[in-house]
Amino acid sequence: MAAVRRSPWLAPLRLALGGNGSVLVLVEGSAGLGKTRALHGLSGLPEAAEARRTLWRCGAAQERPETGGGPALLLVDDAHRATPQEREWLREVLERPWEGLAAVVAYRPEELGTAGLPLGAPAVSYPPGLAVFRHRLRAWGVDRVRRAASEVLGEQATHEAVTRLHACSGGVPQVVADLLGALAAGTGSRCTAADVDAAGVPVRLAELVLSRTGALAAADRPVVWAAAVLGEPAGRDELLSVAGMDGPRGRAALLAALAGAALSEVSQGRYGFCVPLAATAVRERVPGPVREELHGRAARVLARRRPVPWAEVARHRGAAGRRKSWLKAVEKAALAAVEAGHHQEAIGLLERTLAVPEVPARYRARLAPLLARSAVIGLRSDQTVEVLTQAVRDPGLPVDVRGQLRLDLGLMLANQVGDLAAGMRELEAAVEELGEVRPALTSRAMVALAMPEWPTGTLAGHREWLRRAAGLARAGDSEVARAAVAANHASLAVACGDPQARELVAALPVDGPPAGCREHAARGLCNAADAALWRGSYRWSEELMSAGLDLATRIGASYTEQTAQGTRLLLDWWAGRWDGLGERCERFVADTADMPVVAADAHLVRGMLAFVQGDWTQAVHWLTALGAPAPECTRMPLAAATAGTLVRLALVRDDPAAAAEQARAAWTAVAEKGIWAWAAELAPWAVEAVARAGDAAAARRMTAEFVRGLAGQDAPSARAAVAWSRAALEECEGRRPAAAGSYRQAAAAYRELARPYAWALTTEGAARCSLLDGAEPSGAPAEAARGGADGTADEDGGQAHAVASLRRCVEQYTELGAVYDAARARTLLRSHQPPEVRRPGRPAFDDRLSPREREVAELAARGLMNREIAVVLHLSPRTVEQHVARALRKTGALSRRDLLRASP
């Protein structure tokens, strides 16, 4: 309807309804494009309010409406079904129009008795004064289908589901609506492309296409059957060859199918169904023996194309019952897809093939490794894991083939499924089975075991696996094996702050001639980007991520693409690019719901956003539930950062014992791994938790261990966290002047790193220590003492400066959207800034919320309980209860959750 309202004929239509001239609009559209909806929309035009309005459906045996004189809106639907009497009446009206007539005639062009003539032959003699327009309704594009899916399914539909919905419906609005109705009734919390396929053919569409096919002469139907079996538009010669109707007889059948609207000329010289699902409806009704013959001819016809579309040839050979030639075509199709970087296409084809129990063992041994390799690079499915798990148990498989399958199965279990223990077992078994027989693959398994991000193993152990893998790769002649070693060597060097890291990353074979080299280069770049992120080299991380993402996209490495997208979410969090970040995280989690390891980055970022917004219940859910991986299955830096947020949550809830317990467990895991840059997001909160729990000596040992572990490493974020950890310890021990200095040192480091939220937290810490100490800071390191809370010169160094710094913190928190932090900082600011001069007595806010009531209302709406709000704002729970009650009364909100929407 939006397209109708933008049409150039709409202005003349409105003029005619105003009594100026007369106009005819011919609305042309195939079945399901929305002609009736368009007519109903036009009947609601404001200019039609005073006009005589008539909606006439041809062939419905309605009583003929009155005509002549004054403004009139005549809406005629289904003109292709008009009886001779109705056509004659319409001719009379249109050949003798009156001033003020606005006529709109809608029809299906494919069902007209005479092509191009809505009212039949001869053509209507339109008078010169009648303005005549033709409007052709078009199918929807992907974006319009996406909006329709969102209206019906909300955020359930994945990007792939929308793409499939558009493809199978041809964008025809009625078909889209029918499919969405079926999906809304039959899908759960997530709608995938598989759900769209399972929805089947809508009844309305099936009956339409089958009735048109059935109306043809029996001798003409095979051409429609052939189009249904092909499932895609085809040229005349190919279509008739599949139908077995070469020559004049085939030409006549094609003309009959086009005239009867059973087939359409979808594009110039190519014939088929405008709605692809229509092919499915027809194909299902073709008699079985005839269908097999059609598939056999289709396979022969397509095999003559150059290049050969092997996937389609395989489909037709399989449907024709030619088992041996089907498997050969499947193998060729999978190899072609892998060579072109279309790994998802290869995965789908191989999964369907290997799921057939009758596939002989010799073909399974050839096809299963192809599936495994593609699934590691692309995105696996649960069916892939099941197929490969069954394959490695097959006693008929050669040992080296089983080892190859174990390698890729182990990678999938660890990287994608999140079952780390099972993945490590498969990888270690792969090393034993591959041994020296397949050194390149053995090296690849060792490289996987050398990945330091996993909670198992130590840094020394990972380096030993990498050393052994490098030795095997050097001894062999596989460039791909050497590329795999180079990728992991580079990312490990970045994670450890190795001075040679940049050289190793720069040497990755991004232009390597074997496709496998480029796949490992893309993986190495994206892993290095993630490692650079965790050590605080954010600009370099951005550069590596962009390069890795570009390469992964070009070669079709979908899994690597997704890991890079997770890194982008983390970068945006630390850079303070929070606008829309929560929604992006939720979409990412939905799109990667079956890959918890990939989704983990989004879970962390979404949980941290919930925390700073004061929605602590949601923070816990995102960090520990809703599909978030368990700590033992989470990459180490991510697990440490998640633990840091949970420790902080326990601290603000005034549960130091729980905070300390969580802190000690996470700290032990990092210490055992030995990569101390990964403690950057944990250390300040862990040190504070242990100190507040009464074990200051342990907190001091943790700080010292952190410093020792970073010796000689390039880890900017961890260096900043060292200063922050010292500050937290000093504040807990009551050494506020020293703490203020350490906080300022940390703030200066975070400002240099362009991390606004961390800068605000540490700047607030410096101001808090200065204000609570009641004196100028002293006893801090000399350089820190000369700097202000934001890292700038602090000449007066007194409380006035601390108050000014605190105001900047409030502004920064507010700009970021950190509701909880802004409320806490405002409370501290209010207790130390000079009181405003005002008239005696309490200020009168009438029915408006006071500043304090607004603060309480914001936090209550975010889900905080009264006790939690009292901790944040330093109030008694009873006072908070009174503020909430007044806020509910003043705003008229029906619940605490509704306070944000109801607040003026």
C-alpha cells in the first residue's frame, strides 16, 4: 500500500474525487500481490469521505451500482473474472465518464482472456478527457519481507530465515503472510531457515497452482511437471528436454502452460514458477515413476552445462534412484563448493548424504573428511556432530581416516559446541591415530592442543605442543600445516606480549596459494585481534580484526567471521560505543544460539551493560544463564572478565564473602594458566573482594603476584589494572591519600587507552578517597601526585578539584548510559558539593518527581530491590520504600518496571 500512496496517479485521483476531471487507474498484479488490499486502502482516502464509494467484485453476482453525477470512487476488483455483462457495463462507464469519477480497476494479467486488455477485445475507447494510468504491483524485496517477519515473529526470525522466506515465496505478499502464519503457530523462541522449509506449501498457493496445472490438457502437463522437477527457471530447450517433448509438440505445450498461467516467463527466455514453492506443490503430485524419469532427464541435461552444477546433478541423480552416480556427483559438488569457499553449501550437501544409512563405507571414508573440514571452517550443525560421532565409531574406517575425523570433530566440540573435555579427548586421540602416517594432520591436532585460551593446560604445556607441531610441519612438505602453526604461534605471541608478535602476525600467509593457507591466516588474524584486545592494544586489535574479517568473508570462513564479530562487541564495550550495543549482543546471541563458545563474548558484554544500567537480575542471567557457557568451557580471558563482573556484583550487594570466594577461584585459574595479561578485568575487583573479606595479606600477595607475572610483557590494560588494584587495596586498608594517587595513575592509563568507563571508575575512586580523607592527597607516587584525577595537572589538589572531577564522572556515566554508576556518583557528589542557596522550607515539586525520587525510580525500574537501591544511594531501605511509593503515585505507573516509561 505504501507503493500505491507514492504513485504519480494518486494526485489526479484526488483531484477527480474533488470534482475536477475524471481518472481511471488499472491496477495489475499476479495472484497474491495485494490488489484487494490496495483497493481497500484507496477507499480510506480523505478525499473519498464525501464521495459515493462502490467496491465491486466481478463474478460475485452483486447488484449493479448506481452511476453518473458527482464525485464517485468506483473500485473494481477481479476484472479478469468479469462476466460479459459486467465487462459491457464497465465499458459504458469508462467510455462515458462524468466529472468527478475516480475509477480503479484491479486484475490478474495472467488470467485475462485477451493478453493486455483488462476488459477484453476490442480495446475500450477511452475519451480524451479521461486520464488513464496503469500501476503494476511488484513482489516484496528482502527488506520488506524482513519487516513483515518482525511484525509477526518479533526478533525470532534469523537473518537466514528471512532470506529463505523471501526466496521460497518469491516475495509475494500473500504467500509471505501464509508462511508467517504457519511459522508463528509452529516455531519456538527462534525461527530458522530449516523452520521455513518445514512450513511446507501454503494451501492457498498449492490449490491455485494445482488447479491451473489440472486445467491443462493431459498432453500439455509434462512441461509443467518438468519445470517443477527442475525447481528453477530454465530455457525452452532444457525445459522441453526434461519434459521429453522436443519439437513442435513441446512448443505447443509450453505455449498452453503460459496461456493457462501454469508457468510464467520468469526472466527473458527462462520459464518456471514466479513462486518457487509452487514447484514443490506440483512436484509432490507428479506420479512417482514419471517423477523419477523426469529427474533422470534433468540430471543428463544439467550435466551438459559448463560449468556443471554438480549439486543439482547430484540431487536429480539421487531422486532418480541412481545411487552410484549420485555419490560421485555429491563428491564433485562438495569439492567444488570447498574450492569456491562455499563451506556452508558443502556442509548441507554432505550432511544430507551421510545421513542416508545405505551409503557404502568406501564413500563414507571419502565424504566424511570433506564434511569435517568444511564444518570446522564454516558453521557446524548438531547433525554434523552426530554424523561425525557415528563415523569415528565405524570399525571399517582406516585408522588414519578415523584420526582425521577425530581432529575435526575435536575442533568442533571445543570451538563451536563448547564441550571442551570431549574436544580435548578427541584431539589427543587424533594425535595417537594419525601419528607419523599423516604428519601434517598430526601437526594440526597438536596446534589445536597448543591453544592457550582454553582452561585446561598450562602455558608451558601449550608451548611444548606448539614446538612439537612446528617440528612436524617443518619436516613435511605441507604449506597448510606450516600455516596452521604460524597462525597459532602468532596469536600465542600476542597473548603473551612477546616483542616478536607483530613480526609473526605480519608473516601470516594471507595470499598463500593453497586455500587452506588463507583459512589459517584468517584464523590467525582474528585470534591475534582477540589476543591484542585482551592485552589492551585496542587500535592494533581493530586493524587485525578488520583484516581478518575481510579475508574470512572472502574465503567463506563463517566460523572465523563470527569470532571476529564477537571481538567487535568487546572492542565497542571498552571504547564506550554503547549506543545500540545491547540489541546487537542479543541478536548475536540469537544467531549463534547453537554455538555457546562463539556467543560468549556477547553474553559478557550484555551482562556488563545490564550491570551498569542497574539491572542486576538481568546481569546475572546474561553472565551465568540464558545459554552462557560454564567457566570450564569458556576461554580463559573471557572467564576471568566474567568472574570480575560477578565479583563486583557481589560487592555492591554487600556480600564480601561470596565475592572473595569467586575471586579466589578465578584468580587460581589465571595463575595456573600463567598468562597474567588476562587478569586485567579481574584483578581490581578480586583484590578489593579479598581485602574487604578481611584478608588484606592475601590481597597484597595477589597484587604482588600480578606485578611479577607481567614482568617483561607488553600489556597496557593489565598495567593500568595493576595501579587500580593497588588503589583498591590501599583504600580498603584506609590509606586514602596513597589510594587517591594510585587511582589517578590508573585513570591516566585508561585515558591513554581510550576506555571512558574505566577512566570514570578510577577517577571517581581518586575523588572519593580525596573527599573522604578531607585533605590534599599525599604519600602517592611522585608522578601520580602531580596529576589530577583525570591525568591532568592538579595545581590546587584540594577538595574543589575532587568535586570537579566527580562532576565529570557523573557526566561521563550519564553519556554512556551507566545508570547505576551515575546514581552512586551523584550521591557522593551531593554530600560534598556546596549547598545551593534557596528559600527556607522544603522545595515544592507538586506532582513532579524530585531529583532523589527520580534516581530511586530509575533504579527501581531497572529491577533493583529496595535493599540494593539503599546500598547504591546510601539510604535506608525504609526511605527508599517511601520514594518508590511517591514515584508510583506521581507518575501513575502500574508497577516498578513501568516507572521509566511513566516518568515525565
